Amino acid sequence: MSEEIPLGAPEGGGRRVLFLALGIAIGLAAGVGLGYWAKYQTLQYAYSLLSQSQPPPMDIYLVAYSPGQMAILTAAGTPILQQRLGLTGHFSYAGSYGPYSIFLSNGTIYVFNGTEEYTELYLKGVEKGVVVGNSLYVVAAGGVYKLSLPDLSNEGFLAVKDADDIYAIPGEGVLYVLTPNSLVELDGALRPLAIYDVGGDRVFVGAYYLFIANGASVTSYSRTTLDRLASTSLAGTVRDMRACRGVLLVATSRGLYALSVPGLSELKFLNVTGNELEADPSCTVVYLAGDHRLYAITVPSLSISSADLPAPLDGLEIRAGALTAQPASAPRQIALACGG
């Protein structure tokens, strides 16, 4: 007769169950923790991308200045309104301050309030100017002048021989003055910050790089060290440059070039000509102003559209609509200039 052997709990079994339960709990906790960490990092990354992304193009309109008249245009270049402008002869548009617009013509600086002249100042040799805050900086015979707006009172002068071009960095209080043989960096009070042994005809400054044109050649430099990065020769004399979203647009007397930043390899050539390039606040549309035609180039797709103008164009101003969001901050706009 067989004897039944009672089955009891194995020795140490309770400890194994405990370890198993503890392992499962630790695994679950680790999994949940890892999941939350991954979710947090993903959200942080998404937030970072959103915070750095650029909003869609703003609701803008254009003001086209011509001898004797000004025209209000849609963002596509369609004329809406034409008004008489009390300024005849060819001129260049230097910028605006509140309701005032500033023009340079034949050695004279004109300040207009709307369509009527507010004041003027003769300054021998004045050709280029930029508006920074409530000041106008111009290059003229002998050097650089700082003038108050809107009254054009003299607030400072710095002797700079053979100054050809001037460029201002919004929000940074930094000016760049270009001569045939040097690039002079100044603060808002016209105090020299640095002098570099690079020269040319035109300068454009972005967040990380600056570009100097000399005749038909364009050279890119590191903005912080002024190390030379790349150089290229184009067909025709360079008239203006503007960089947006990793693309440098260069208007020459022969056409419009789209170059990579900072390597300056040719991305596209557009058979259109003009004298002035202006970018909208979002840096997604760059306008090329021709004599009787306005071109709109989207960046970085480089698609182009055009519109006929009612009169030859001497200056172009981009204004934001009254009911739009505020434009990007100055550092953000500068960053967009060279691709972020």
C-alpha cells in the first residue's frame, strides 16, 4: 500500500515570491519613470522647436517711393493708393521714425511727415544712411554723422576716410562702416569698437556671418573673428545683398543670385534686375525693387512673382498691418538673417 506524501510549500518559496513581486514593481516603476522622462524630453524638444520657429508671414503692405509720388501697395505689389510726394528728382530711402520718413538726395537729407516735408539738412557727400531708434547715422564726406530725429540735430561725428557703406544691427547698438580698405565697428555713440583689414563697396551683417561685396565679388566672414570663410565672383556689379533663412540673395547689374550661407555656392540664378532688396519681418519674403517692376522672392523655396509699378521706384518701405502680431524681436530677426 503506497503512502501519500503531503505536498507542502517549498522551502524558501515565500522569499522567491517576494523577490519576484519586488522585481515586477521595480520594473514597472522604471518603465513608468522612463516613459515620463521620454515624454518630458519629447515635450521639451517640441517646445524648443515651437519657441524657435518663425510665425507665418505677417500682414504687411508696401510703400513705394518715386520722384513726386508715393504709392501704397499690397504685399503682392498691387497698387491701392497713390499720393503726391513733395520730393522731386532721384533719391534713396534711409528709413522711418514714427510718422517720419527719411530720404537722401543730392547731398541733402529730407525728413517727411507723411507726404509733406518737415525739415532738411545739407551734408556734403551724403549717400548712405540708417535709422536706429531716434537717430540717423549717415556716411558723408569725411566720415560718419549721428543726427537726431526728426530735427536732424548733430549729435556726433567720427572721421572715417572714404566711407562707402554703413549697416546697423537692430537692438544691438552696433554699426559697421565699410571703406575700400577696412571695416570699422562702432557703438551707438560712434566710439570705435574694432577695425578690421577687410574692405569693399557694400556690407551686410547677419547673426553669425557678415558679407562684403567688392565689385562683382562677394566674400563671407565669421562675424565674431572676421575669419574669411568663402568667396565667389558673380556676373555684374553687386548692388545690394540680403540674407534670410540660410540663403544670401545678391542683386547685381546682370541678375539676382541665391547663394548658400556661408559657403556661397550658387543655389539659383534669377534673370531679374533691381537696385534694392528688402525682407519682410518674418524673413520669408524678400522684395527686389526694379525700375518699373517689383519682384517677390519666397525663401527658402526661391519661387518668384512680380508686379508692375505705377512709376519708377527709388525706395521701398515694408510696413506691418495695424491688426497683426508684434514682429519678431531684434535678436530673432538677426538670427533669421543667417539661417537661425
